[in-house]
Amino acid sequence: MVLRHLRFLKRRTVWLLVTFAVLYVLIAGRLFYIQVLNNERYCELAERLRVRQLEIPASRGSVYDRVGRELATNVPAFAVYVQPKKIKDRERVAPQLASLTGLEESAVVRAINTGGTFAYVGRQLPVGVSDKVQEANLPAVGVLRETKRVYPSRSLCAHVLGFTDIDGRGLEGIERVANKQLAGRNGHIVAEIDSNGRVIPETRRGSVQPVDGNDVVLTIDAYLQHAAEDALAKSFESHSAAGATAVVLDPHTGEILALANCPTFDPNDRRGVQPGAWRNRAVTDLYEPGSTLKLLTVAAGLEEGIPPTEVIATCTNGGIPIGRRRIRCSLHHPYMAGHGGVDMFKIIRHSCNIGAASIALRLGPDKLYAYEKAFGLQDQPGSGMPGEAPVLPLGSPEAWPAIRLANIGFGQGVAVSALQMASAYAVIANGGNLMSPQIIREVRAKDGTVVRSFSPKLVRRVVSEETARKATEMLIGCVNEGTGKTSKIDGYSVAGKTGSAQKASTTGRGYAAGKFVASFMGFVPARNPRLVICVVVDEPKGTHWGATVAAPVYKEIAQKAMWYLKVPPDEPLKEDQTSGSNRMNVRKVNHRIGAGNTG
Amino acid sequence: MKAARKLQPDFWLLVATVVLVVAGVLMVFDASFARAADRGMGDSWYFVKRQIVFALVGFLGLFLAMRVHPLAFRRFTKITVFVSIILLGLVMVPGIGKSIGGAARWIPIGPFHLQPSELAKLAVVMYLADQFAARGTAMRRLGTLLPHLLVVGLVAMLVLAEPDMGTAAVVIFTTGVMMYVAGVRKRQLIAFALLGLLGGAALIVMEPYRLERVLTFLNPSRDYYGSGYQITHALMALATGGLRGLGLCEGREKFYIPAPQTDMIGATLAEEAGFIGMLVLLGLFILFTYRGLCVGHRTKSTYMGLLAIGITSMVSLQALMNIAVFTSSMPATGVPLPFISYGGSCLMVMLVGVGMVLSVSRHLNETVEEPEAEKYESRHHRRRHGRTRISRAQYRPTAKRIRRRASVYR
């Protein structure tokens, strides 16, 4: 019986062996097909999945002020990430990671709950945090190196600098316009990566080194910038204004030495900042210049040969009729009955609307328009900062009715930016040339070699030196005896003009009641100008006069600048009138430059 | 039982085994070295060290089993099956069994994870060899066969419940092979095969992830990031390997395939050794299968024959299944590549099994009486004549039946 069973077994074992042999041959055939005959498709697929170009980020360039103070730079930072798919114990990992990184637990949970293979928990975390996370050695939690853009002076110059996004791409300001220069060129390596995205050792196939970004040197002077921001913020806060701007220019080169805006922000931490605070109001916002524009009208009149001492109009408290309308002056003591007969000096000194309107009417629309244009009010300033407001065209001058012509004469119905006004005043300050405002001084490579340097750019000659000189005298008169007395600086001649313009109504017709733009602009020292300063305060509360709201800002900036720039005083000191601190400053200056005998 | 001269163990079977195990240790090193360190083990040599220990313990088991007479194993058949079933049950007890990746397959004992299903495979082979030999040609009757299939079914169900369809399939295929070799009627074999197919299909349709695997098998790039990931990367490994391979340790896909030192280790081998290397691997398994079946064929005892053939077939089937999976020739299911894949339970049980086959090869000229077989045969007669039975047409010795019976006993 067993023997029979055994025979059975043997016969079937042979067949079993045959079956196995067939199966092995089939499998071998299958292997041959996949590995040798038809391997191209999967080879290509593998290549595509494995071979990667891995970026090596270039270091972003720094931004410096004109004397080399660092305004924007990079510091090493770390990103903490999780691999959600690999996390098994969410309840334990989330609170632990939250306490290590100091982030909110909900943010950690959100990152984990994305469920993918990679999610950032926090970015741009300081070195200390990354060390703690690495020490904890949590599963599926990792740390990546990155760089963080920092602005060491916090909100200083924030509107000019702008900011970058978290990956270092410029979004606003210089960061945006000079992004190409600052960003540099990322390098890369070509290598094979594993399923976690790490390079498999010894699979590097080639690499391109990154080219670091260039440094940008601004025309800004951090000290003047700070002085301007400081002074402006005081007025902005004490008058609960809606906004404020101060521009400081070098009149001879058009370089922007300081540009302050309120409200401001800290580009290091933009959380909770109203987007309005990012706005670089000096270039993005247009306003009606009001009386400050009278200088341009008067300069145009001088250039066209109207004698400066000729009485142009008689100003009474009834105003003068033009067409069916009537224009008036805003009258102050001691001229409550009108300014009387006014020449150009008096127009500027006391800001006489009727006088300015009369000059405009005498020049006619074509000529006035030509001068507005020549002063740069009909062109974008081209400073190199982003977001310059498009020009609001004045329209064809032939079609201007007389009332419009008169209004433009004293600054109504014209929209300008603070930077445009500053440039226009620089024309008078430098003797008649319109200089293109400039914010970037030069671009340097990391090793310090200058890649590109920007020289002052003359746009055009607008008025003659003689005209400029006369207009300057008028502005000095305004400060010494007229509406601009509040800006007087002991020891220096000051040229300036006030402006207190009503704001245009948002409905598009007429003016908004009780809303003003107070401004003051001019240059110091008046007879050898070093700086043009333009201060504009939007919607101050309580008082709206350029003399009370904007002129003190002008004065503070100018005073500090004179001290800082070591400008010798050009007028006798009246010691008894100066305040203690200012006296100290002036004395210091005198002592330093040994210019005591000039006083 | 006749006392006979002991022979030398089968040389080529031992050679094939040793070469495969040594190659396995190298491959485990190769596949795991780069990534073992960051798998929470902190030691690049973690898997290699363990695999070497498993191999040494396994070879110790092999030599012990080789020294022992095959009939000595037979005495432990019932207890082995019993222990296997208990352990398979314990795997499912929370707190004792350990699950990795949703499958409860392991019982942690110190630093070692016991995988009872590996022991169960060997237990089933021992059990079937014992029972089929004992029942002799009576196995050709359904009534004699079925109770044993129920035992195998129980084991298979327990393995399946872990879930571990791959091992369950190995158990069932091996059972099928042993049934065939033991002389079960072809008609019944076909019926069982159909039944098994139906059952398999039902299992696949019941579990969504199994259906997913079948669909992925039909089109590997269907779900690259999900069920197709492993197989796609295995195919890429094969394709990249080409004819000659990238060279040892040069493989790339082991950085993608999860746990490349386990079931998918063949893919790394194929990538680094190429088609030529795979032919060598297949050659080793063919040599192993051929020598194992030869031992079974040459024996003079049905028990020893069935034991040798069962164990050899089990190893060979598992190898074929493993390679079929990573060549996308069958739906993905996790079975280790015998002797090569990392895994202590599997390696040690396999080596002890080989030891048993070698032991059989040392006792080829011994005959073993199967008194039970005679009894079962005669019981058949007794039942026919000793009890009242309703006559049934099918039992009438028709010409066809006489012919077939004659063929059986020829």
C-alpha cells in the first residue's frame, strides 16, 4: 500500500518539478522583458523623479544710507517643518512643538493637519529656537536654514525701503524696484534625491554657484531721516492728522536726503499694520498745494518780465469778481480789511490770493500752463521709488475759464505730490534748474566695487538765476515778516512759504468743510541753500494753518540738519530768543567749525 | 522500519541555501545601510547585525534538524500545529500582539519580534506530510481529506485575519501542492482550486485595499502616490538595473522603496546586479527546488517524501510569489524573499525547514511503515460491509471506475 502511494508521489513530483521549472522560466522571461527589452519608459520616469535641480539661494544685498549705515540686511534664521504623514502621535507632538517654538498650538496643529509630506510650522525663527527643536529630536520634525530680512533701524525709512515677502522677494519700496539688483542669482546643483528630498550621497552631477545680490546705497541720510521722522511724528500726533509727509532734498543734485511719512510701520513685523501705513505718501498721494504754489506763479511772472515791485492788484475784504464767481483772501490781523495794494513781495509774504490770481490772469493760461509744466508738476518725478502717482492733467489751457486760471494761480485745482513740490522749490533754491529727484546713489557688488552709480540729472532750466534770486528774497520775507515767522531759525536765513489748502470734497464738487492740508516748504540757508524741506500735514485737527502745523516741523528738521551738516550760520545770533537746547547746538556748531566770528 | 546506513546530506541543497543566506546578509546591508541610521534606530548596521544573528541561529537550527531523524519531527507534529494556532490567536490579543502598519503579525519577545505565521507555514507542511502519509491512498476520498483541510483552513483564516494575505496564500498554495503530490484526485483538486479562486476573489472584493492593489497591478502608475508607489519604484529599479546592473551599493530606488531590506529587497538586487544577477538568483532557487524535490523523489517513505517536497515547494513558491510581486506579475502582497529578505522568524524557520529536508536526504534508503494507512484502507472496506448502507449508484464498480482504480494502483 505504502509502496503504491510512494509511486504515486514520485510520478507527481516529476510533474511538480516541471511546473516549477516553467514558472521560473516565465519569471525569468518577465524579468528580461522589464529589465532589458522594455526598460526605457521606467528608466525615464525614474530619472525624472530622482534627478532634481536644487536651488542654492543667493544672499540678498543690503541697503545702506549715503554714508554706509545699514538700513536693511539679512540674518540667519531657521524654519521648522513637520512631515505630517509620518506623525503618528499628533496629540503629543503638537503641544511639545508649540512650547519649543513658542508658536501657538493651533498653528502647529494646522500644519500637522495638512496631512501632506511637508508643512512649515514656523518660519524665520531665531537660532535659539531651532537649537531647542533639534535637541528635542521629535520624530518627523525638521529644521531648515534660511535667511531673514531685517531692518535694524526698525521703522526708520520704512516707506522708502519697503519690505520683502517671507521668501525674500521685494514687495514694496526699494526692495521692490531694486529687487533684481538685490536678489542676485540663485545657484543650483543637479543631483539625485531620495524620497525625503535629500541628496543621495555621491550623485551630484553638476552645480552652478549662486551670485550674491548687490548692495544698494541710497541717497538717504539716516540722521536727517531720523530727524525728519521725529519732527513729523510730533506734529502728526499732536494734531491727530490723517497723514503727514516730509521730504528733504539736496537742491543742487535732487538727491532725497530724507523722506518721512506718517503713519509709519516697522517692516520687521508687519502684522496688524493697516495697508495705508505702507503708503509712501510723498510720491503716491496727490494733494492741492494751495498757497505754496504761489511761489511758482510769482516766479513765472518774474521770468516773464513783470517787475517785482509793481503793484499788481488791490486786495480788499470783498475780494475780486471773476466771471460770476468771486475770489477772496483769507485775512489775518493786521490785514483784516485786505492786503491793500500788493506787489510780488507782499503776495508771497502775506499769501495774497487776489494778487497771485492777478498775476495768473496777466500771464494767461498758455504761459502759466507752460511754467507749471516746466516746474515738473505735469510729469511723474521719476525718483526711482515705486508707486508714483500718475499726473492729474490740467487739461488744455485754451479751454480754461478765467476762474480756473485764477485758482491755479494760488494753488487750487492743481494736484501735486509732496515730492513734486519739493523738486519745484529746489528749482528756486539752486538757481533755476529742475533736478530729477533721486533715491538710489549707487549699486555696489558684495566686494565693494561700484556696479552702477547714479549721477544728478538735470531735467531743464526753468527760470533764470536772477528770477530765482528774487523769488528767494520774497521767501525770506515771508519767513522774516510774513506768514512763515514760526519757521525762523536763529543764526540762519530761511526761505519758506506756508500753505493751508482746503481739501477737495470726495464727492467731486467743491471743497470739504473743515478739512485742510497744512504745508510748509522752503530751503535753508536761504542764500546758499543746502536743503529743500517740504512738509505736508493732511487733515490736522484743531488748527489748520501751515504756519502752526507744518512750519514747526520744518524748523526742527532744518535746525537739526544745520547742526548735523555743520553749516556755518549766515545771520547774527539772537541768543536771548533761542531756546536752551537750540542754543547749545548752535554754539557747538560754532565751536566746531571755528565760525564764531561769522555771527 | 529497517535500520539503514546514514547517507551524506544533500550537498547542493546545502550549498544553494548557504549562498542564498550569505547573499541575503549582503543585500540587507546594501539595502538598509544608507537609511537605517535615520529610521529611529540610530545605527546604520542595525538590520545587518540582527540579520547575521538570525542567520547564525538559523544555521544552528539547520544543523540540529539535520542531525535528527525525520521521524523525530513527526512526533512533534501535533504540538507544533497546536502551538502555531495558539500563537496566531495571541497575535490578535491586544497587549500581546504588536501591529505595524495596520497588520497585527508580531509578538514582541525582548528585542525580537516573533512572527507566528512563519512557524505556522512549517507546521502546516509537517501536519499535512504526517496525515497524508498516514492515510495513504485513502486521501483520494473526500471524506478522509476534508477534516485535514479544515485544520489548514483554520490556520489560513487566522493568518488572513492578521491580515496577511501573502502568507495565507503561501499556506494554501503549499497545501495544494502537497495534496497533488499526495495523490488527491485531479477532479477534486480542480474543484478546490476553483473554490479557492472564488474565495480569493471574494476576499479581494471585500477589502477595499486589496481591490486597490489588484487595480494597481493592472496599471501600476494608476495611483503613484498611494498603492502604486512601491511597485512603480520597484519597476524603476528593475529598469534602471538593466542587463548588468549599476553595481553593488549603487542602487537609487532603495532610497524610495519603504523598508527596502524586507519584501522588496529583490528590486534592489535587480537594480544593482541587473538581469544577470537576477538569473543567478533564479538559478540558485532552481537548484534549491530541484535538489529539494529530488530528495523527496528518491525517498522510500511517503512521510519523508511529503515533508521534503512540502518544505521545498513552500520555499520555492514563496520565492516565485515575491519575484512575481516586484515584477508586477501578480497583485502586490507581502511575502519575504526566502533567505534574502530581512526578518528573523522567516529566516530561522526556513533554515530549520531546510535542515529537515537535509535530514530526510540522510535517510533516503529507509522505508517507513504506515500502519495507519493500512487501517484507513481497510476501514473503507469495513464500513462498506459492516454497516447498513443505502446502496448508491455511484459506488457501483463501473468500467470507468475499475479502470481508474487500476490506474491508481499501477
